[in-house]
Amino acid sequence: MTPSASTFTVTVEPSGTAFSANADETVLAAGIRQGVGLPYGCKDGACGSCKCKMVSGQVVHANFQRKALSVEDEAANFVLTCCATAHSDIVLESRQVTPAGALPIKKMPTRVSSLVKKSDDVVVMQLQLPANDAFTFRAGQYIEFILRDGARRSYSMANAPHIGPGLELHIRHMPGGRFTDLVFGSMKEKDILRIEGPFGSFYLREDSDKPLVFLASGTGFAPLKALLEHMQHCGITRPTTLYWGGRRPGDLYMDDWVRAQLSNMPQVHYVPVVSDALPEDQWTGRTGFVHLAVLQDFADLSGHQVYACGAPIVVESARSAFSAQAGLPADAFFADSFTSAADKAA
């Protein structure tokens, strides 16, 4: 029975978590509003992170990209909670849901405290938060910058919550991008920017002792850096292999930072991978696609968890290959994909 004609009950199995959803909001938005930790990434029907099976009920999808939900997925009753509205009581199946009590989402002004160029096209930005307004987040989550016309640009926090009180972001220049052209052009220290967050379900699941594979391409390293800081702070010693891929060695813009952590985190193994090194780079390390380097080292991922972040083609290639070739369970792959030029990019 529904509470009213325009409000429906969403139940998530196997946890039994239940919440209400209005007919004018997406299932994901309803969950976030009520503190239910459904998995998600882009909130725009592009990355597929929120995809889960609908056991019963009826939903209607707004616009989405087929790479996130294929025709075969729809036929098998999978839905994207970020763009699906309930038209009846529904039962979903998701083993990645977390209990009620998600962190509060806030809008606030921030001040640019520093801009440090780490490579030709990557800047590390430090943001100062208001002293009188607490901002809590999980390592791996992201914020959205709210531009003057209401447009938004999303970036992952590159620091763990205990390293603050500000936020660290890694921003790659996308020529022609409204926000990144500003960052690499006229932006300066003490500028005020408006943000909202935290968002995202890309954070370490600590109810497992499975060994970890971290996979990053380019600035997808940012949230994985935060996860490493969190693990060190909390004394988490699960065996971890970090694969970081770039076209050329300079794309691994904090390689020195990673290497400096290894003496303090003996459980972490670091594998940098370069796909298009030039002779002048004098690169002698691993080459090729970063997700294939993982498969070369791990023929069997059935007992692992994988956390992947970066370009969509890298994340989706990894998701598919790790499942098909190395036996990785679908619910052991956690991803944060840079979904489009307007999201986590420009």
C-alpha cells in the first residue's frame, strides 16, 4: 500500500532498507534526501554506477546513455536509480547499499588558498572552508562547483577527511572548458567559489578484509590518494596494489608522493603504467593499457575488491574484463567515472 497517490515505497534487498519516493523525484534523489546510501557516481545517467536490478514494481527513466544501461540490461529489469522515478512501490536488489545515516549535503562558499601546477595540464587546488561551518565527507567522495549560471562541475576530494581542514582537488585543463579555462587562466588565490557536497558512493568498504586493487587513469588518482591517506590514518593493512596509468610519464603527476608513502605502507604495491611514452621520456617501466596490466598480474580477482577511477573507457574496460577474464564479482567493483565533458572534466 502506498502512503499517497504520488508517494511510493522503495525497498532495497537484501538489507531490507526502505524509504519513500515522490513521483517527481528520482529514486536516488529520494534515497539521498533520507540518508540512504545507494551507490552512485554521476547522477546523470552516464556512468552506470547506480545500476541495480528491480525485483518488482514500475519505474520510468528520464534521459540516459546506453553505455550505462543497455537494451539487454533493461530487458533483464535493471534500472538506473539516478534517472528513474517510481510509478509504484518498488523492490530493488543492491548489495552496495549502506545503512541510513549518510553525511549531510551542504552548499557553502570556499576560498582558493593555493594553486600549484603539478604538470603542464594538472593543477592541485587547495580550498579553505568556512571556519564556522563543519563539512564532513568520506575519503573518495566528490564536490560540485556551482557556477554563476547554475552549471556544475564535479571534482573528487584528493585528501582524506583527517587531513584538512580544507579540501584538495586535482584539476586537469580541458582546453575550451568553462571551468578549467578559468582555473588555468584568471583564477587566483583568495578567489571565492561556491560548492555543494559531499556526493558519491566511491569510498572504502571496511566490512571486508579482501585484498584491494586500486586502478587510476590520469586525475582519477585523486580519490585513490584520499583512500590511501584514510587507510594509513585508520591502520587498515589490507594488501593493496595501486595501478596508475597515463599516456606519458608526466601524467603521473604525483608519482613522487606515491613512492614516498610506500615506506610507511608496506602492504601497498605501486605499478605505474605508461601507454604512449616517447623516446625522450626514457621510460623503462610497464607499458600499455593500465587495466591490462592488472590482468597480467592477477589472473584471478574473485577474492578481491577493485576501486577504479578515471576516463570512462578505462573504467568500463576494466569492469568488463575483470569480470569476464578474472572472475571479479560485479558487487566487488567500485567505480567513479569521469562521465562527460560537463562532469568531472571541464
